[in-house]
Amino acid sequence: MEGNFYTSQKSVSIRAKGQLARAYAQCQPQADAYGHCVEIAHSNKALEKDTCKEQRLALRECIDRAVDSRCAQSVANGAPSAEPRPTPAEATAPR
């Protein structure tokens, strides 16, 4: 589909893609640390499920804060509020 970006088998609008890009830009140190960890683990052939869990969680928290602050700014400027995002535990729970 043109105009959509796919992540985790879900279609994400271009607007949301832009919000994530801005969030990643704000979280550059955490993204660098996570990427560096994955690169080292992969080069050592030691990349397993939770190898870089601390770095991934730090990046996720930073992105969540950045997106939440941008959503709050949008609402303050008159944009309709978005539905609350599920917590990581809710997002991974079986349906």
C-alpha cells in the first residue's frame, strides 16, 4: 500500500512514521548504544533474544517519552487526542 509504513506486521500512517522519526532523532544516544550492542553481539555470533535488553528498553522508554510529549503538545494545540497506547505487557499479551 502506498503511503503506509509497515512495522511489526501493522500498517502505520505516514504521519505516525514522521512522529517516530522525530522521536528517534531525540533518542540518538540510546539508539546508538542499542545499535552498537547489536553489532558487537552479531559480530561475535552471540546475538540471542535478550542480549541487548537493557539498551533496547532504554531506547523504548526514550521513544515513548518523546512520542508522549509530542502527543501532549498536539492536544494542547487543539488536535484531537489519540487513544492511549497499551503498556508493553498489554501489547505482548495474547488476545
